[in-house]
Amino acid sequence: MVELRLAHIFRDAYIATGLAIIVFFVLLALLADVIAPYSPVNSVGAPLQPPSPGHIMGTDNLGRDIFSRVVYGSRIVLAIVALSIALSGFVGTLLGLVSGYLGGLLDRVLSFVMDSIYAFPSLILAIALSVALGPSPVNAAVAIAVVYVPTYFRMIRGQVLSVKNEGFIEQARVLGLPPSRIVVRHILPHVSRTMMVVFSMNSADAILTEAALSFIGLTVQPPTPDWGFDLYKGRGFVLDGKWWLMAFPGLCITLLALGFALVSEGVSRITGARLR
């Protein structure tokens, strides 16, 4: 049985580094009003100015401070990712528990649907759903959530199938406990120990998916700051030597995704080692 204690978590270099990166961006989002020196949507200087003491990340083609847009953009990115992962985790876990425990026709139907979604290219599916729902942060979060529901479903269902015939589950049935109580009290705590890996792995992937949707204009609308959208707006100036328009939003996307990937790798290492 795997127990991820805090002592083991924070001793791992991967997890400690990943959490430090994530906490940095969370604080950046929470304290955006304090940290950002300018409005993210108003022109505050000459257009296309390189990084300088007055604008540490330079200005964009409209004279807006890129540092301020990066800081405020973290709010949009983290909100979309958090909502999408929460939705996919809740729905996928619920369906996986029900499908794995009850089995039968329901299990076959749900497994077929989830396998079909899982087999579809995730980015294409997210784009198609975002187009169908319309461009907005909430709709983008829903589209991303649909993409990752099968990941939670397959993992939870597999865990349920591996434990539902164990002795402690049989004893609960003999005692006359209802299925809902058996699932919540006995099965869910067991399978939840491996959910941190899936959560952090999907979060890293969701950041890249959100950036891709923003890049093609399917999340926020101008002039709202968003890292992926600012990448799109800056692409036409890179060949002219205006590298900072894409460099800083791209760096933030990379670092935040790396933070979650490091946490996922660290938890996988701890879990795997203790399982062995």
C-alpha cells in the first residue's frame, strides 16, 4: 500500500523544484495587482521597445508592457487549467468508480465511449469542442476537461477492478454495507493514492493545450492578456528581431508545464519505489 507522506514528498528534488515553480506562478497570479507596474491592456510606452529598466520585458506592438501582460496572463492560464482538471478529475473519477464496481453493460458502454474519446487526437478534439462551444475561457476549460476525462476513468476503473474482490471489500459486502458506502469508504481512499500522478501529468498537458487554444483565438478575446494569445500576436515580429514578444510568454508556458511535469515525475518515482 502506497503512502505519500509529506516527508517523502518534500525530500524529492523533482517534487520540490516543481512545487516551487508552481507556487511562484500561483503567487504571481494572486498578487498581480501588486506586482504588475502597468495596466495589461493600455498603451504605456512606445511600441516594440526592447527590455529596459522601465519595461523589463519590453513593450508589444501596441505599446503595452509585456511584463504586466505576463503577470495578469497567469490568472487566465491557471484558472482555465484548474477548472479543466477539476472537472475532468471529478467526472472521470465518478464514472470510473461506478463503471468498475458495477460492471456489466454499463461498464462496457462507458468503456467504449471513453476508449473512443481517448483514441481521438486530444488537441484536435479540444479545438473541435472549443469551436462548437464558442471562444471563452469557460468553454475552453470544458473542452480541455472532456479530453482528459478518459485518463481518470481508465486509471480509476483499473484500480477498482484490482481491489473490488479483495478480502476487505468482501467483508464490507458481508456486513451489508450499501455499494455507495463501500465505494466511498473503502475503494476511493485506496485508488486516490495514485491520482496525484495523473493530476500533475494532465495539468502539464492542459497548460500546453490551453496555450494552443489561445494561440488560435479560442479562449480569451483581445485585449485580455493570455500567454498563448500573446505568442500569436508576437509571431509576426520575430523575424524583425523583436524576440521579446514571444520569448517571455513562451518561457512562462514552458516553465509552468515543466513544474507540473517535475511533480508528476517525482510522485511517480516515489510511488513506484514504494510499490516495489
